[in-house]
Amino acid sequence: LGKIISLVFGTSTEGSFSVLLGFLCGFPIGAKIAVKLYSENRISYKEFCHIMSFCNIPSPAFLCGSVGVMFNNRAFGVILLVCVIISSCIMGIIGRVFYRYDKKCSPVSATESKVCTAFTDAVKSSASVMLCVCGYVVFFSVIIGYVTALCDRLNLPRFISVILSGFFEISNGMSSASVSGLGIFSLVLAGFFAGFSGLSVIFQIISLDSKDYIPKKVFILQKLL
């Protein structure tokens, strides 16, 4: 599929892999692969920034499964997934206009690794990412608890606490929107939460970037768009 993705978004076949996995597996897999490719000089910095602008979306399992169950409508989860993919594709196509880059990078020397070593490294890497994801979800869930309590104490409109919940963490935001009783507005909010993904996800992605490659202000703006 590398050539097809490259044709649509203008990425290299190496970079296309992070786009494909980002769409199939959801965040932060796309970002993790993009950081790895750039750190190994397999893609250019401009291509890295381009890929980061659109490869980080919620996974199909989360939207079609979890969100569909929250709203008691699996079809809505599928619609959300289609909308997020389309909007990300639009960002990717627009990005190829702003990010013009050479697709050729320094070749990577072939290295042979033993199966046991590759397996243990994969488990350690996935466990590290899992702990990072869980840590940020728990942290922002606590913040949302305080924010919700404050909104209730101040008798603020319900939609404010729902928006703040989704702004901080996508799962809590989707759950709050599904029981908010805001009608069609709750579906619109769910669409925004799916696109922006919340500060929790943004920090999860940034935490994978130990060398500070990601242009953070631009990345957050792109998520808002």
C-alpha cells in the first residue's frame, strides 16, 4: 500500500508505513513509528512534520467499539471513524502543499537481530507505551473530576463540563457527551473530541519524542484543525 499512500499524500514509501499503522492502530502508534523513522534518517524532517500532522487518529476499535457502545449506536461510531479519516486525509493532502521535501534519505545499513531479542525488545517497548498511556489517562481523569465538581458547584451549564472533559481526555469526553442529554450537539462534540483527541493523547505522543523532534505548537494547532 506504500505506493498508493505515497501517491495520495506525497510521502515516501517508508513514511507511508507510519501513516498506514496510524490509521489502523490509532495513536500513539503512528507517531511512535514516525519518530523512529526520522531518528534513523529514513525520512526527512519535513516529511516527519508532514506525517505528524495527520497520522494520529483514534483507532477503529475505539470509535466503532467503545464510542459506539457509549452512544448505544454502533453506526455512529462508524460514521465518526469515516469523518476522522476523511478530515485527516484532507490535512495530509493540504500538507503536501506546505511540506515540500526530498523523499530520498541516507540508506539504513542492514542489521540482523535474533528472534528472542526482537521479541523481548517489542514487549518492553509496548509495555513502556502502555504505561505511558495509562498514566496520562489516570492523571487527566483526576483533573476532570475536579473540573466537573467545580462546574457543578458554580452551577455552570452542562455543556461546559462536557467540553472541558473532552478537551482534557477523549474517553471521558466521549462518555460525558453520550449521557449529556444535549441532543445533536453531543454528536457534534463527539466529532470534535475524536479529531482533537484531548490533551492526554497529545502529551502521550509528545512523551514518545525524547529527542524533541516534534514542533509542539504547530502539532497542537494541527490537531485543533
